[in-house]
Amino acid sequence: MAIPPSGKSSQPSGRFQSIASGSLKWTDIADPTVDDTALLGRDYGFHTLDLQDCLSGRVTKVEDHGDHVFLLLHFPEEDGQGIVTSNRLSMFLGKDYIVTLHSGSLAPLLQLFASCRDDAEKRAWLMKSSAFAAYRIIDALVGGIFTILDDVQGKLDDIESVVFDETKSQAVPINHARHQLAALGRILFPLRLYLPDLAKAQKFSTEDLAIFFSDLNHKVALSSGIIDEMKELLEIYKDTDFVTSSNRTNNVLSVLTILFTLTIPATLLSSIYGMNIPLPGGLTTGPLEFAGPYSSFLVIFVLMLIPALVMVWYFRRAGWF
């Protein structure tokens, strides 16, 4: 297929960036619009459904259309709040061109494009073929996965350092890490499933790229394995935090229950002596005098104290505290 002209009249300013090396042209479009994809359909003849997927596609796919290969891949991205989201990358690979469409926040791709634009030697090395360029782009994005995993591992290390301390709860950081791992697993599963189909692009390279494609598949499989291990470790931390939190709650409830139980005799006696009936030392029988004006108080206090001490002795003997 002939390379379409690169005149400014056919390209919206600020959206298309193009670089060339030999017969290969790389066109990169950040934050594409309907008008941008319409230009691609006009100049390259890409299918309408593929162009629609570039704007809103949620399904990962690698399709061979004969003269070109279409890839729609999703990669994880971490924002400043530590939330993992999915970022879409669309690529069209042909014999003498590669077209990439993505959101403007796909930093590894933007950095790779800029380095090729500014460094002729690197541009010539990376743009040996569209298939090799696609490998390098995807490899840079896969490398970003391990950066996120390193961040998650750091959080797991922080959780591990305090999760066995019964005085501290780690429910919030554990839930945050679980959310990150769930998002990573959801994004990587289809990537691991469809990325081996990238080998279809081998027909655009005279160099055998099997070892490079295999390396990509190995990295994605490795990252998936690391996520599974982190999930298992996180489940251990979750169970540990639940057990320690339960023990802490049980200890508090035990203390409160004991204190409440010890006050039952005092509550009972104070209720009885608050009744308007004849009782020793009461209003109708006259106060006790054997210990002066505090005789009735001392008798009632002793009657309250004796059952409380008996209960303390019994609780200690039973091993309740």
C-alpha cells in the first residue's frame, strides 16, 4: 500500500505526528476524534468497525486483514491516587506503515515516539519493520505493568510490617491493595489471551521476531503470576487482620462485660434501699448506730462489695481474665 501524503492540509494540526525511517512511516494520534479516524479510513482504507473500536472499543483483539494487522490492546495505568485504570491502545500494522491511536496519557508510548523523533540512530534501529516497532511499543507498555506491581509490592510490605500488631487495623490499605490487584487482573487476562496473536505481524518483517514475541508473552504471563501470588499473600494479611481485630474487639467486650457484671450487686442493693419499705437502717426503722452516722452506708457498701469480690475470684479461677 502506498504511503499517503503527509501534507498539513490533510491532517488536523496538533493531533497527527509522523516520523519516517526508510520506507516505514509511523503515525501517532493522541486523543483521536471521529474526524481523525475518518481521515485514516480515507487514506488507508481501514474498516469502519476497526476505526470505531479505536474510539470506544472495550474488547481486546488482534485481527489479520491481509494487507494489515489491527490490534486493540488495553494496558493498566495508575493515577496519582493509586487507582489502576485501563488505557486503550489501537495499532494498524502494514508493510510500510504503523499507525497508533491512544489517549494522551499513555506516557511510555509518547516517550518512545519522542526519542525516535529526536534520535535518528534509535529511529533507524526501532523502525526496521512495523512488526518490530510494534514489539518495542508493547514492550514499553508491558514494562509499565511491572512499575505498578512494584508499587503494589511496596504497599504489601508496609501492610506486612504492621498487620501482626494487634493494636493496629490494616483494613483500609488491604482493601486498597485488593482493588489494585483486581483491576490489574481484569486488564491483564485478555492481554495474556490475545497477545500471542501478535505473531501474525511477522509477515511484515524479514527478521525472525519469534523470540521477541515470546519474550512479550513471558513478561505478561510472569506479571499475571505475580498478581496471583500477591492475591494469595493479601488474603493471608486480610485473615490475619480480621483475627487480630476480632481479638481486639473481644477483649474490649470482655472488659466491659466484666465491669457491667461487677456492678449488678451494687445496682440491686441500691434499688432495694431506694424502695419505700421498712428495711434495717432505713427511714422507717431508724438508722443503724453501731458505727456512727455512717453505719447504714458501711453495711450497704459491704453488702455490695462481697458479691463483687466473689465474682472476681470466680472469673480469675475460671481463666476468663
